[in-house]
Amino acid sequence: MPFSCLLGLIIGLALSGPGLNSSDQHRTRLTAGNRLSSTLKFNSTDILIDTVSVRAFAGAVDRTGTIYAVLATPEPLVKVYRSIDTGLNWENLLNIPIRSPARQIELLTPDNDSGYIYIFILDSTSAGDLYLLRLTTKTGIWQMLPVALGPDTIDRFTVTADRSPRYYLYCLYVNQHQTGANGKFTRSLDCGLTWEPAQDFYNCLDPCLFFGSGSVLHCVWRFGLNGREIHYARNRHFGLPGRWDRLQVLSNTAEKCFDPQVAQADTSPPWRAPVWVAWTIAHRDTELLDIAICYSTDGGNSFTQPATFGEPFIDEWWPGLTTSSWSAYLVYNAGARGVNDPTVVYYQYSRFYAPGLWSSPIKINDPRVNATVYAARPRILPNGALFSYYGNQFARGLFFRRLTPAPNNNLITAVPKSTGSTPAILDITGRKISLNRTRLRPGVYFVLTENRIQKQLILK
């Protein structure tokens, strides 16, 4: 292919702008022709963390690279684990009895020096009470703090924290047995000790919060009135009351949808960092499930039309979405949910400079994974994935798979040294980049040697 044609194709893929809010009438399906070549792989062994029956689990990585995992058992008991060697070995830090079995558990490890990790627990008392277990990892001292107690039902909740040195904690919890303003949003400004009076939120089911770049808080949910729309809103003022932007409808069809996830790349400025949203679709209200995804290239002002992942006749469900500085990472279940059906976990990633392109799916697990316990669904981390095996009543055990770079002869991640003739480095627009620069910005470049492109250069 001539260089001008190749460059035109690359520019077209990279610079295509966001679309309008979609009615999903023209949803596309991602195929091998518009996927990234995978440069990552998972190690070949499921690393055992615990063998107990699992009602719920969660995981997170702190700024030092330490991985934390928490799980809730039927007993009821919360177990806290830590790995300081990228997931190869796990240490059981604490086993903490709780009042009643946990229905959902979430974990936060803010990027700061406070020394706290935050374990949010929705137990079964009083139709759902929400507590915060605040743990000081250096001393092992922990406190159980109330977040939302009382007679009102709590069915689902979501939490996040901002990236400031004096960070806030954010929580949205919902009563999914009623319509109207069934969501309540609250913040803690003092590391979880106290929480602001709850703000009434939209009519929402399956909410998901994510704190992106700068001061921007993202939220996505499915519309509580019909369960067939995916809604999105953001707050650009650290969750300040009354400062939520207009609601956007990302998907509006006759198909049921559930479990939406949102994440933004940790790049700056926040109005240019891409935002991804993923959710599950039940086509024509049948058992045929797909993962849909859309993205924004302007910080959430507008989104593309959704594209569908996976195979046409295989179920995909329970997306888990997170980001690092330059990438988005996605895991989801694939297969079927019957007692004797196969179920696996697939992993894909997308780069910030091409948010509409995703890698080919990579299978993570060996034995069959949990297919029915939502609170024990797969969780994605920037350096691996957590999952449980299939069980009859509860999920079985907790396991980790490490993510490692895969060799690729057509990919280089540093500026090549000169070997006789000096290669030219071209950016995505075809402009020549000086090799005398001490550092190139992360992105996609091309190495031009003897008037032809020999290698693709990716700086992360």
C-alpha cells in the first residue's frame, strides 16, 4: 500500500469525531477488521487467593502497585488480602466478622498518603444497610462507620474517590423497588468519618460512579422507569450539590439493558480525556446477551453510537471497566449461564489515542467461572483480573490472573538507535519528529526507513 494511502487510513481512524446521542438503530459490531493487535497476555496459571464460598468480592491497586482484594463469605465474614509482588503471592491481612451476610462489597485505595483503604459493605440488615470499613494498612486498625442506615431499602450502590491530596469519597445508593427519585448521592469530606446529607438523584438502576481527570465526576445508570435506556450525567465540581450537567441518553431502544460501567482515561485536560461507557444488552428481551460500548472524545459532552462486542450467538454479560493513564481495560463473561454450560472471562483494551479501537479478546480463565452471582462478577485491574469459579449457590474461591506484555516483532516502544541511515519518526499526521528530543509525548508514531514504513512506534 502506498505511504500516502496508509497515512490517510490511519488519520481517518484516529481523528474521526464523536457522533450524536444515539437511538441505537444503527448499532455496529466490532470485528477483527477494526481491532487493535494485542500486545498483552495473561500468565497461564490461575493464582489462588482463597478457596472459600464467596458472596461478593472487589479489588483495587494503590499508587505503589500494591494490590488489595476483599471478599465476603456466607458466614458472614469479610476477608482482606494484599499482594506486594504484582499478584504472585497473597497475604491475608484481616478476617472481620460482620452483622449479616454482605450483598455487595466495594474497595477504594485513593492515591495519597493517608494510609487508609476503604471497604464499603451492603449487608442484609433492615433491607440493606450500608457501612464503611476503614482500614489503616500499616497498623491493621479498622473502624466500622455508617454511611446509609435506616428503614429505606438499599439494593445497589457505587463509590469512587477523587485524585486530590485531600480527596473526597463519593457514594450513590439506590432503592430499586421504587420509581421516582430513588437514588441518593452523598460525599464524605473527612475520609469517611461523616457524610453529607444525601442529595436526591435521578430515577436510576445499576448506577456506576467514576472520578476522571481534574474535578470531573462521571455517573452512568439505566433508566429506572423502563430499564431500557442508558443515561449519563457528570459533575465538574467535585460532586457539589446542584452542579450536575444535563442528562444525556446514550441508548434508547426497545431492548432491556443492565449493569452499565463508565471510566475516563487519567490524562489531561479533562475535556479531552476520552470517556468509555459499557453495558449489557438483552436482545428482544431474550437470553441473547451482548456487550455494548460507546465513547466520548470531549470529556463527556457527546458520545458515539454504541458498538456491540462479541460473537452474534454467544452470550456476553457483566462488563467490568477501568482505566490507567493511557488505556481502558474491559473484562466480561462469555458463554452461557446454565448449570452445565461453559463460561469464560474475556479481556480487551483500548488506547486513549484511538478510543474506538479495541484489542482482540483474550481468554483469562481455565476452569468455568461464576455465571450467576452478580456481586462476585469479574473485576478488572490495570495489571490483572480477579474472578471466582462457578458454584451452585455461591461463587467458589477467589483467583487472580496477572497481565504481562506479549512479544510483538512489529511493535517497538522506544525510539530506535541509528544503524547507518537515520530513520525518520512521523506523528499521526505525517509530520516528522526530531530525534533530538529527550522525550516524546505518549502516542502513536511511525518509523520511516528508506522511504517506507517498517515499524509502528507506540509510546505509553
